[in-house]
Amino acid sequence: MWLFPTIIGLLLLGLLLYWLLVITEGLFLGRRFVVWMYDITAHKYDGIKEFEDEAEELFVVRPFLQRLSFTPAPRILDVATGTGRLPWFVLQTPTFHGRLVGLDASPNMLALAAQKLAGYDYRVGLVQGTAVPLPFPAKHFDAVTCLESLEFFPSDVDALREMARVLRPGGILMITRRRGWEAKTFLGRYREPQQFEALLEELGFDSVETLPWQVDYDQVFARRNED
């Protein structure tokens, strides 16, 4: 009589742990836990993601830099840069003459980013820190990016507000947002695309554009309002 309830209980526990640790990546266990998870998995992060040069060029770098084409040497902030994914691929573009700053809370991820970007020390800086508050002055950057990370911050709204603060008027924002059934399990945080676009407009952005990007993510571009 006890076997069936035990099996059901174990299944439910397994589902709960999968949701807590895999789908939401420790979000509901606190920021320190999220950072710890990234620290212990940093060494295999790029292998898990399996970034493809062609896909990154076509769907990340090219559309992003096209929106910055009128800024000769843009200053770019990559929030939650991880192992330096976006800085690395942007710096492979011969026509890019700007500078980048990669910010992340995980020291182990930043250590790997430093190794990857070692040949570009004069064009990229790495900073350990959190998205709220961003350790930069207002209106400092021409563009801010944040890929596959926004959902895992303690407050996505506060993080977006900080990104708006450090962007100059007319500056470009490129972020991603979760979609699909998994995104809807982020209790109290999920927004439909129209709701998310409305949030960005409330925070001082216009020209908001949502594009399909990956199976589980949309790509969102926006422009900081002129003050």
C-alpha cells in the first residue's frame, strides 16, 4: 500500500527539483545560489551551449551591429556576459572598431572569459558585478546587451531599469526573453510579448521589436528614448 504513494512522491520531488535547478536555474533559491550554480558549471558552459559561428554571426552580431552602424566606435555593455560570448563574436567582425565591457556575477565564468578574450585586452574590459545596480554612470554606453539571462535576475524590471539608465539617449538595447511552456513556469514573472514590449516602453524605450530567435527565446531590440 505504501509503494505507490512513495513512487508518486518521488516523482513529484524529482519534478520540483528539475523545475528549481534546470528550468529556472535556481532563481527561486536566491541570487547567491544562481551564481554558485554558474560557478560550478562554468568549465563546461560553452560545451553545453555549443555556439555556432555562423548562427551567432547571422542572428546575433549582424542584426545588432546593423542597428549601431551610425556609431563609428560604440561603447557596448554586455550584462551577464558569462564566458564572453557576445564580446568574442563581436570582436571577430573586422568592421567593428568600438570597445566592450562584459559584466558578470560569477568569478569562474569571468575567468574563462578572460582566457578567451586575452588577445583583445585593449578593447574589452571584464567587471565582476550584478545587474542591479550596474556599476557605471548614467548615459555611458551606446548599446547594452543581455542574452539568455534576464529571467534569472532577482528582478528583471529593476535590471531593465538599470540598463535604461546607463544607455545614452538613442542607444540600442538587445536582450532575449524566454518563451514557450517553460517560460510560463517562472511564477509571477512571465509576460506575453505585448506585455513585455509595453514594459520596455514604460521604462523609457521606443522602437521595440520582438523577433523569433531560438526555440525557447525571443530576441528583442529597442531604442532608448531621447531625453
